[in-house]
Amino acid sequence: PKHCTSKTSDFFSARMVLGAFLSKIITCILGFVYPGYASFKALKAENGPDQSSWLTYWTTFAMFNVCEPWADLFMFWFPFYYEIKVLLVFWMAHFRGASLIYHNYVHPYLHANEHRIDQALVQAQQEASTKIRFYATQGVQQVQRAAATLMTKSHELLAEQTRPRDQPPISYDVHGASHG
């Protein structure tokens, strides 16, 4: 019936007031600007209670940012999902909601998995270091080959420019030996 179609379209249009883009901007402002400045102030106070609460916030907010893309992938269709996400970040930063999430979820998870996480980080660092060395070596070798080719071509061009017209062209190999 016609009235069902209208209600369905009203439902879908009402469920996304902010949308993904605007929600991301607001979430970044609420999640980074005020907490960043408040953390600056806490660090100036040296060893105050705010330092611990802002470290708790940043740990929780980091976990939120790791989970957010996955939640977006599966929950974007949920009515007012983006608005709820903005309110969650506001609550975490301005009402110490991060502390509640940290103590009930983040800390128990990290504590239970700390050894495995540490091992994974060490392994990832070792693998990254190996790959960086490999690709750096490959890059240096490519630059060396390109430089050798450039030098060979420039010698050939210089020889071509300076040889008398009645002599045959001179060519150079990669090691600089002339032929011809």
C-alpha cells in the first residue's frame, strides 16, 4: 500500500540526520580538540589526577577508533547510528564516560591479552624492520643501476657531441669501457 511506502521512506530519511561525513568531523572535533587541550593542561600540572583520567580517555578513544570502521561497516543502517556515535564520544570526553568503558571493558581485555599483544607487537616490529631493510636495499640498488645507466648515456652523448664527423660513434658499457 501507498501509506507503507511513505512511512518507510520517512523512516530511512529520519535515521540519518548527520550522515557519515558530518558525524566524522564532529567526532574528530569532540574526540580530539577538547581532550587534546585538556591533556595539555593536565601535563602542565605534573602528576595530577587529571593525567591518569586523560590517559584513560586516550586509551579508550584509541580502542574506539580501532573498532569504529568495523562498526561503521555493519551498523551504518541502524537508525541514528551516527548521532549515537557522536553522543558516545561527547560522553566519553566530557562526562568521564571513557573511565567507565575503560574499567569495565578495555582494561580487562588488555590485561587478559597483554602477553599476546606484546608478542604480536615484537613480531610486527621485527617483520617491519626486515621489510624496510629489504626494500631499502632494493631501492639503493635501483638508484645505483639508474646512476650507472645515466652515466653511460651521458658519456655516449658527450662522446657523440665531441667526436669529429668522420669518426664512427663510440659507445660505453656499464663499466665505462669504450667500444668502437
